[in-house]
Amino acid sequence: MKRRALLAGLASLPSLLAVGTSPALAQAERQAMQFKPVWTAWRNANLDVTGRVVDLLQRNASHSEGQGYGMLLAAYAGDARAFAAMENWARINLAIRPDALMAWRWLDDQPDKVPDTNNASDGDLFRAWALLKGFERFGVGEYRDQAAAITRDLAAKCIVSHPGTGASLLLPAVHGFRTPDGFVYNPSYAMPLALTELAQAFDEPALADAAANGLAMADLLAAGGVVPDWVEVTPAGPQPATGFSYEAGYEAIRVPLFLIWSGQGTHSAVSRYVAAQKAVPAGEVATVISRTGEDILQTTSAAGYRAVAALATCTTDGGIGTEIPPYVPSAPYYPATLHLFAMLAQMEAVPRCLPI
């Protein structure tokens, strides 16, 4: 069944599902019906039989980010088998550090599959969040225990104080991002909803602080244009980070998406992103935008990136219905994943932006 036909059918279901069921249950059933077909297509394209999420465009590598993202999608889809396979693969192949965090990358084409055991805090954040949701969905107590361990180590090792204000922020990794004046920061790593839910579940207020301060940092950055991929946080404030992108590119595209998903659709970083996208011709979307937002440096017609822009535009403009395109099963891992995230964010945070 084509996704547009499926969505058209779903439009007639609310009144039927509401009979004899609670509103929350009816919403969960509608969400599952809408999400499972695209989840199955994503799983078939990106997950191998061992439970490894494969990034074909990155030398068939696997990342802690990909494992965490995939597990979260499986939890939403109720796919216990795929969830367990991804968690087992991550635990065996990436969770090889002395703490509960993961090495950030596994290389398929190298004799030493994990040459760098440094972590990536976004991968650990999403794995912990996925494990918490996996526990809630599948009732496996071990998932909650592991989520708690990851959350504790994130709080202990990846929360750093702003050198000027003392505000807690999420460091990109345990090692390698501190500078003489402060530290390098990635605004897209600090997913507010994930940080907040883990903080509440495991009584780790440092993560809640990092979520709130991440929102404030994104607001500060948006005052100067579209939120960039990376910045250096110094006592005087954020500035370009040497050796890192200061444009709004493939990293920063997650900022408006994660803000919307977290119920922050009116955030200035979302409106800045939308304003820049409105300069792009129909059928295209900007994937690299200058820091000021005045220059579009790269565009694409890929459905996954268009889904994020369409969701952000609908959220900001206040309309009913959005031009989120149909899911493309052959899409590469990253835009395909953003596409599914945009669908989940729409369903959970802005139901009025149903794809049309």
C-alpha cells in the first residue's frame, strides 16, 4: 500500500478507534499503524542480520549514533526482535570501554574494527533513551538497568560547565573536545526530550540542566543566524571552532527537528531554519546554509531532508497539513532516518501537520 493511501485511510480512523478505547490507546494504535510500514522498509534497507545498522555512504561503517537511532525506531514500532539484535550488536562490538559508554565507530573495511574507543555523546544518549523506551515497550528489566548505567556515565563524563556562565552543557565526547579557552560544542547532540526523559527516569538533574541550557545556547546562536554544526564555547560566548564546520549543514539539520519533537516548535532556531529554507526552489531543500542564513550553499531533492524542512515549515507557519513526502525505501541511512524521525515528531508533537 502506498503511504499516501495509507495516510488517507488513517484520516477516517480516529472516530472508529475511539469507540471502546481510551484516547491514549487510540493514539498509540494510530501511530503504530502509520509507522510500522515505513519502519519495516527502513529495517530491510539498513539493518543486517547481525543487528548492525550499516551506513553505506560511510564505507559500510556502523556508528553508535546509528545503533541508538535504530533501536529507538524499533521501540516505537514495537519490533522486539530487531531491538534486541541491535542492542546485542552494540553491546558486543561498541560497548567495549571500561565505562557504560560506546566507542563511536566500527569500520567494516579495517582489520582493527574499532581503532578509536572514544565515545560520541549523542550515540550514547540515543541508546540510553531507546533502552528506556524498550523497557517500557517490551518489559525487559535489563534494558532499564543498562539505560541507567549509560545515563550515569553521560552525566559524570560528558557534562561540562560553560567557562563563562557555569551552565551545564553536553560535551560531544569524553575526550578531544576541550580547548584552551573552553570546549567545542555540537548543538544537535543535546536532544532536549531525550535528555529530559532520562533525567527524570534516573534522577540525573545534570542532564535536565544540559537540556535547558542547550535550548538557551540554541536561542543565543539563532540570534546570529541559522544554528551552525559546531561552535567553540568560550568565556566570551560561542564562536567558530577551528577545524569544524560553522555552517548549518548535515549536523545542524537535526536541531529544528529535535526541537519540534521536544515540544519547542516556537523556538527561534526553528524559525531561523524555516526562513532560510523559504529561499530554496520548490522540490528542493537546503542541506548546507551559511551561518547568517543569507546564502544557500547546497541543496537536494532527497525526501528525508525535505521531510524535516516540511515539518519545520508547517510547525512555524501554523498551518494544517504538511508536505512531508512519501518515504523512499532506497534512501541512504541518514536521510532515511531523519525522515522517520520527522514522522514521529509530527505524530507526537504537531498532529495538525499530518502529511497531505
